[in-house]
Amino acid sequence: MDLPWGDEKSVKFITNVGLITSNGPHGNNISAIEWTHHVSYSPGLIAVCLRPGEATHENILKTKQFGINLCAAGQNILSSVAGGYTGKQHDKIGGLKELGFEFYPGKKIDVPMVKNAALAVECKLVETLKPGTHTIFIGEVLNAENNPEQEPLAYHKGRYWKLAEPISKPSPEKLAEIKAVLDRHRK
């Protein structure tokens, strides 16, 4: 069964917005993607999923490096430009700079990074998988910079969201009650 883009089942997922930066045959580029996943603590590995044929996809295949910038809540315009135009026809980074967004050079890779992103991670490509419509690029973390002042932007049902109210985990008393029940169901 397919789960096509925009389908009512596909839009139930809540994701972050990964701003994937690259440099290569198409020059410096930025793309906005939903599928950015932390897949290993040690070594630090992050997976990003991109459609073949796009400028960022081709840049990563050629240079074996990319930046992952988790979009901050105030960067919805940046995300819309990064995801709404192709790097094969537009210098998105040049346009974004003119719109007031800032970039800085990566410390470990030759790729621009997004200033004020919630998290900025520099990666070298270590694995490429092609399970379906998208290519999964797995990058090993070479450098990571956390920006604790920035909340990440969330994406759900085709809209951007700002995280609002935290929901508490169960109290220690409730956790003890749950443990007692599960201990009675131990295999």
C-alpha cells in the first residue's frame, strides 16, 4: 500500500524541519526536508531522506558531506524558500541572504551552515540507501552546535507549528504503580 505525499494518513506524522545545506556541482544550496532522524548516539549518525535528481541530492553524492540545520521556530520563511524552490534554477542561499537570513562556513566541512538554527550539525556521508522514492543519506557527525535559545520548528498537516505546552511524564508514584502491574506480567 502506498502512502502518498499529502494523503490524510501521511500528514499525521509530526516532524522537525531539517534545512540540509550542501556545496557541489550546483553550488551552495539549501533544502527543507521533513525526514531528518537521529539514528545512533555512538557514533553520532543522522539520516536525511532526499528525492533523487534534486540539487542537494546531487551535491551530497559528489562531495560526500552535508549540513543539517534544524529549523528554529522563527525561521518559517527560510524553510518555505528552502523547500519551495529548486537549487538547479535558483541561488536560494543568495536570495535568503538578501531576505536577511545569515549563514556561516562549516568548521569541518565546506558547506554553509544556517545561523540561529535550533541545532547545526556537520556530517560526512557514511552510507547511502535507496529503499523507495527517496534516498537515505546517513551522515556521521563531525561537529554539532546546539542553540539552546531556539525552539525547533515542527511540521504537521502541511503547516508549521511552534511547540507550546509541555506535557508531564508520569509521577514517580504513578511509575511505581505501573511497574508493580508490569512486574505481575513478567514473562
